[in-house]
Amino acid sequence: MSREEVDIYTDGACSGNPGPGGWGALLRFGTVEKEICGGEAATTNNRMELLAVIEALRTLKRPVRARVHTDSQYVQKGISEWIHAWKRRGWRTAGRQPVKNVDLWQTLDAAWMPLGRKNDMRKIVLDTETTGLDWRLGDRVIEIGCVEIVGRKLSGRRFHKYLNPGRPIEAGAQAVHGLTDEFLADKPKFADIVAEFVDFIRGAELVIHNAAFDVGFLNSEFGLLSAELLDQVCGGVIDTLLLAREMRPGRKNNLNALCIEYGVDNSNRQLHGALLDAELLAEVYLAMTRGQESLAMNLDAPAEGAASPWRGERPQLRVIAASPAEIAAHERVLAEISRESKGRCLWLGDAAPAG
């Protein structure tokens, strides 16, 4: 049986770097071709190269085997070499700095399927609660909550444990999660549940909000037992805080703010709780990355005269003018961006021209 295959040729560039830029892609399915293109007023060469590949993959409407042809070393080495280490470090570079263009890299990672890798990789959305803010000062994990995603759907499998940390909970931490020393006194130690926990997360990609915090605490717990660290157990880490900051610059990106943005009901969240927060984050993550599941392997041959595998031309769109309230809200967001960027908000016209 042959595989349905699409060849994708991409390119992107900008003037000034940063500056105005554009991207283009040619998709070829047998003798049928489709061209797509786009651009942004303020961007970089690397973002345009990445966006060309992403938009080409988004054009596909059914599972295929896709071959991407690009002359960008940034894209080639990023997807084949660098991305594996970035994910192990929670989307950080070897110098522990956030990966640039992380929003696009995570989008491309979700859509792209290198040889031998399953696009529907099992994911575990994870959250912890702790005795305090710093594992380096001896703070410990007191609650772990996990939910499983398979094929971009919640599987219903969960892992949830309260833990006796063997030390008092700080007052500030208790005010956040409401857990007390008395409640945890008869709970198991981390050492008692570590095997079950590792079995649940092994081989999965972790989805964590502010991953550096949870990864630091869990690796500290593993280290106390001389056990494998997270990067030896799991297939990488997606930090939804870094992703949200790239997608929503200058705005609040805590879990409550993201629930509001993506229409996730968080009305039961009076205090932080690891399992509840993991469940909410799972819904937020799926909403943030919606539409990125199009490249599963298909071993069936296409039918004779099969239609091209990309979406057709879009119908004419209705244009609905913004209301005064929406315009006012938009202006407030631009003002926030201008403050965060120290007066370099392009949409307000207060940025210096690129050289």
C-alpha cells in the first residue's frame, strides 16, 4: 500500500530583520499544486521561515505523509537537532534562557512528525503544590496532580497524591493551597509513591504552567532518592507560561487569566489544587493549540482521482465592525503592550524604525 504524500516547499524573509516580512509555500500533491502566502508588519526572517512551514501544514485537511523542503538552517536544525534538547530543558536553551520564537516552535512541534515519531504523542498535564517557594531551601512537594491526553483528547486517566513532606508548611504557601500539616500527617512520603508516579508519566511529554518551578521541585525529590530525573523519564516539557507570553505579550498569563481567555470554566477554583489546576490547564492547552493535529500517518492509498488533501478556497467573509466597547478594550491592550515594551508598540506607531 502506498502512502498519500504531499511535498511542501517553503520560504520566508523580511526587510530589516526585524521589519516587514512575508512567507510563501507551494504544496504539491501529484500533479495538483497550491500556493499560499502571507506576511506581517513587524517580524524577523526566522519567524517568517517558521510560519511558512506552519501555515502549509495547517492547510492540510486530512492525514498525509508530508515532506517539507526549506533552505533555512534555522528550521532544519531546529526541528531535527535543537528541539529535543529544548524540550528536555522546558523550552530553554543550553544557557537556560527561554527559546526564541517558542510559540512557533511549539506549534510546529505539535504539527510536524519526523520519521518514526507519532504525532499523537501521549501528554501528561501536571501540577504540584509545595511547602514553600524554593526547593533549594528545603521546601518539598505536598501534592501532585496529573491528567493524561492521548491524540489531543483527555483519556480519563489521572494520577493524584497528597504527600507528607516531613517539614512544616509555610504560612504563605498554606494561604495559596489551603493544605495543612495536620491534613498531611498521615499521607505517604514521596518515596512511597515514586514508582507509581514514574510509571504514570514515563515516556510522555509533560505540559506544565511555569515549568521551571515544578520541574525544579520534582527533580529535587528524585535527587533525594538518587532516582532518575525528569528528562530521563519523560519525552520533554511544554511550558504553557512561555507559550502564553509569546501569544499574549504584555497581558496576564496566569491560569485564571488563560481560563477566561479560552472560555474554560474555573468557577470551582477558590484555592490552588494540583489535580484541579492540571484539569483546567489541560483544557487551556488544548484550546491554545487547537488545529495542530493534522499529520498522522496514513497507510491507505488514495482513491483514483482523489481530491487534493488541502482545504479549498474560503468563502467570502462577513466584516463586522468593532463596537465602541471592543475598541476601548483594544486600546487598553495596546497601552499595556506599549508599557511592557517600553514604548515600542508598532500598532500605536511609537516604535523606532528598524535599521
